[in-house]
Amino acid sequence: GEEQTTARKGRKWLRRLVWLLLLALLVGGGFYGYQRMSASNAAVVYDTVPAKLADLTVTVSATGTIQPITQVDVSSELSGVVRSVNVDDNSLVKASEVLAVLDTQRLEAQKAKAEAQIAAAEARLAEAQATLAERKTLAERQAGLRKRGLSTQQDFDTAQSAVTRGEAGIAAAEADVAAAKADLAIFVADLKRALILSPIDGVVLKRAVEPGQTVASSLQAPVLFTIAQDLKRVQLEAAVDEADMGAVKNGQKATFTVDAYRGRNFPAAIERLSYAPETVDGVVTYKAILSAPNQDLALRPGMTATAKIIVEEHAKALTVSNEALRYQPPQVEAQRSFSITQLFMPRFPRMDRGKREVAPDGTRDLYVLRAGKSEKLSVKTGATDGRSTVIVEGGLKEGDEVITAQRSAAARPAR
């Protein structure tokens, strides 16, 4: 009756459901197989750049400041009041030119006193010389009287002793004259030191004194003037990283820029390299002194400069883009045996880029597009400037199209 009819209807719907599931599996499997086949048969498009002969320059970067080749801080050897200042900032000065003068009134008075003391000492010396001459005459007279028996031995001895005292008096008077002259020389030297002179030809970078200012001479005397020698040639004190010191040598050429003149490159050359390390925040650097012309006086002391030191130059070398050395063709994982579970949980191919390692013999792999196919070449590389690399050995030739990337032909090119 009704129960049999219901059972038949239920089995009928169950059979339809099973057929629908089988049909869906067949359609899904076919679509998946079609996609795999399409993917495996899809054309590959390669991005290439030509290998070319080019000039390649390897540089090392360093930063530092512009400094005069010779800079002198001028202080005062004497304490006193500044009476006058003859120069200002940026003044051109010659060696021995008077920069400033201290008040010399007290020194001049001391000089006059020393001159008077010399005169007094010389007068005493003249008196001592006259006394000695008189005593020598008396001694000679006593000697004559003694020979004739007209004088006693005591008188003779007294005359001789007087001569000896006269000679000692002359020696003392001469010493007094020398001491007075030495005092005068000190005051004369102090008067000269009251004139603050320029030690070199150059330009006054800084004036730090005014008339009427009191100057105190001490172990750390204040700097009154800072003078730089001819600024038509300056030096760059640059800090070179320890990792680059193996490539940096004396005499290497360089260029540098300063913020004041953007886009202008100033030429320079390394004059000397310091062996003393300088550590800042754990970074070890070494000082390089670069000499640079400055005929137009555009460069000023204290300017911050960024230098590029030329450590290698290669003319007309065979080069490739560094992108080509980073390229590695994808490796598709081997296809596993088919199973029914792949219809429900398909595994998609995995692409491995691999590592770009240097072989033990120093070679690296490049891929060249020849006759539409990728061909691997083993080459030895040389210097690099960060964008291109020199090819030293290998089968690469000028004009070869070196692969830098690949994509599917169906993929839309990147814009």
C-alpha cells in the first residue's frame, strides 16, 4: 500500500542523489585535470637584459667634515687688559702681523726701572775698577819699600789683601750688571709678548676678544683667535667603516658632496689613513684624510660631506645586471600517483626558487635565453657596484640575453 509506495519513492530519490554526486565528481575532476594540463602546457615568458661592455666603478662611502689643512688657536702668553684689536672675522693676515695689543704701561715702567738698575750697577762696577787700580798702586809701592827694608811685612800683606778684595768687588759689580741686564731682557720680552702676533699666513676664522677685556694667562689660556691657513685647499676628515678598510688605500681618488651645493661633486684624494680606531655606538671606523682644492672658497670649515672613494675601476668590462644573479628558475614538485582523494582534496604544484649559492670553485649560475629556451651558464664574477657585476670567466658573451625573471604568458604583465 502506501508504505511500499513511500519506500519506492525514497530509493528513487537516493539513486538520483548518488548519480548527481557522481556527475559532480566527474565534472570537478575533469575541470581540475584540464587546469593542470593547461598550467603544464602554458607558455613561459622571460624578462631579459643584455650582457654588455661597460665601465664599472666600485666605490666606498664615508662621511665627515671639512677642515682647514692647518688651523692654529692663538692665545696670550701674558695676563693683562687688551688695549686694541686690529683684525676681525674673515680678515686676511700675514705671519707676524699684530692681531691685538695688551696694555703695556706697567711693563714699560718695569723696563725703565731695569734700565736704571743697569746704570747703577755699571756705576758700581766703575767704582770697583777705580778702587782696584788704586789698591794695586799701593801694593806695588809697598813691595818696593819692602825690598829696601823701609816697610814692615804686615803693611805689605795688608796691601796685597786690599788688591784681592778689590778684584772680588769688581766680580760682584759685574754680576750686578749682568743681573740687571737680564731683568731688562725679561721686561723687553714681555713687551714683545704684549703684541699678539699671527703665527701663519691665513684667514681669521674666529675672533673671541674685545678691547678692554682682561686676559688671564694660565695652563689653559683662553683662545683669542682661530686662524686657518690658506683655505684654497682644504681637507675632509672622513670616517671609513672597518669592513671597507681592506679596499681603501692612500692616493685613491674620490668625490664628495655637501648640503650647501646639492648636485655638485668636489674632487679629492686620500692623503693618509689613521691606524687609530674610533668607536661610536659599537661601530668601529678609521679616519681618512682627503685633500681637496677650494679655489673658489665654496667649501667652509665645519661643513658635513659625504664622500665616495673609488676603490676599483674597470673599463669596458663584460657586465650583467645583479637581477640576473638573483634569478633562479622555479622547480615544480614531482607529480604523485593519482588517488580518489585528489578529487576531493587536490594538491597544487609547489614552486621552489632555491638558493643562490656560490659553488666551491667560485662559480655562480646564470640563465641565458637562446633560441627561446633557458640555458644555464656557470660563470665567475668579479667586482660589483651594487647594480651590475663584472663577469670574469664563463661562456657569456656580449649581447647575450640574460634572464632576470619569468612569468606565464597568460599572466598580465606588471605595470
